Amino acid sequence: MSALVRASIAIDRLLTLLAKTGAWLGGILVVIVVFDVVTRKMGVNKEQVFGFNSTQIQESEYWLHTFLFALVLGWAYLRQSHVRIDLIREQFGLRVKYWIEILGCIIFLLPYTIIGAYYCTLYTYSSFLEGEVSKSTIGLSYIWVVKAAIPLMFVLLGLAGLAILFKAIAGLRNELPAHMIPETIGGDHK
């Protein structure tokens, strides 16, 4: 197995682990939303239950949703969950499809993730320096933590792009195992 394929497998494993963490956050999010709705409809004072007010609980919902999305996006890209225009692309041979992936990653995906990570890191750092808190006087503090999910998302998407790039290069060299072809170029290539 080539070094490129091994590197892509290592990235895939990392992104899978982080996506599983994100999935757990999704479960926690469901529990919190149900708790929030039920206690609101029943008129229960949430501060007496867990020490959080209604605003903090609602803000924690979007924090969890933000981290869930950030942790799962790179994994979803590896699993070909993004939009493709297969109508035209399916007419091409395997080598051309590898080249499309390589050029797409180098020209579009990787520069986009680098620029996004850079500017979102500045945005997060600015929030940290300002000690930004919720706009609600009774909301959550440390807003920079939730803003940190945005550059994290770009970094994980960039790692996914690297994994696909490595697989596509290995495919051009005929070093890509057959079972990895569909996860590299999409479609049903067997």
C-alpha cells in the first residue's frame, strides 16, 4: 500500500472518530431540545432543575448544533455526500475523473479551506480578546468557544480534501485499491 493511501486512511480514521463525537453531540442536542420544550410547555423553572435558565439552554442548543456540523462535515465530504454534476462527469474515463478530483481539490477546496480557516481564526481570536459574551444578559459566556467551531470545520474539511487528493493521486498511479475508488471519485465504480 502506498504512502499516499496510508496517509488518506489515517485522515479518514481521524475524521470518522470526530464525526462519531459529533453524532453523540447530536444525541445530546435531541435530549436538550426535548427537555427545553417539555419544561417550557409545563411551566417548569429550569433554574431549579439544572441551574440553567431558559436562554442558556436555548443557546446551548445552537452551540451543540454548531459543533455537530463542524465535526461531521469533513467526514461527510469523504463519504461523497456533497453535490456532484455526474451527468457530464460520468461520461469520462477513470483517469479523467481522478484529474477532476485532483484539480478540484488543488484549485478550489484546499484554497477555500485555508482562506476560511485563516479568517475565521482571526474572527474567533478577536472574540476571545474582547471577552465576548452572549448578547443576552443571562446567556452563555465565552462565545469564542462556539466561534472556534468555524475554523475547526474548515481545517477538518481541508483534511478531507487532502485525503481525497492523496487517493486520486494514488489512483492515477494505479496504487489505489479497487474498494477505495468509489469513495475517491464518487459513483458506482467497481
